[in-house]
Amino acid sequence: MSAGQHPYFTSGLRWHTQLADGLADARARGLKIFLAHGHRFCSGTRALVERTLAKEEVAEMMERHFVCVASDGEHLTPEVAALIERLPKKEPTPLCLYLDAEGTLISSTAGGRPPAVLLNDMLNANSRR
């Protein structure tokens, strides 16, 4: 997936496209993972990027506490598929997964959330060990 192919890359944040790379970065930096799973032609994914991730306070929270990983719903990797399959409730895309630096799922939420709600989700996920 190249930078021009997925809307996550237009957010101005640094994104990994492979979970393994994101996990290595998270372990090295002592951060958690914010994994955004969506489809490039999905209006909800575009809204997440353009209306929520673009907000300065959201971007600052993500840069300070998370390593960002983009998951393309059209090219789902086995690692991300396994995480999604373990969710207690199936959420629509876009989907936000929060992982610790070892890849353990902390929580998940639907991605189509207002900035204030997503910030609260991030705070909750970041406060968990």
C-alpha cells in the first residue's frame, strides 16, 4: 500500500502498514498501538481521517502515546484478521483497535466517533496496562 492509496496517510501522522513493524516501534518507544482498520473508499474511513484524526488535539494524543498502524480492509493481513476475529462484538469499519506493545488487544471501538469521544477512548486505552 503506497502513501497515495489510503486516506490514513493523508492525516499527517506517521503510519506503519505492517503490524510487526508497528509493534517493534511501540516496544522501542514504550508506547501502545493505535490500529485503524478501514477501507480506502469507505466514507466512514474518510470521515475518521478528515474530521477526527485531523483535529490537533487528537493528532497530539496519538503522537504522544501511540504508534499508528493502518490496516487496509481490502488487503487484510492474517495478524490483523486474527485480532478482529477475537473481538467480542463485531464493529463496522472504520474500526480502531488499541494494543499494548506486545500485541495484546486492550480495547476496540468503531472509528466513526466524534473527536472528543475518540480522545476519551484513547485516554482509557492508554491508562490500561
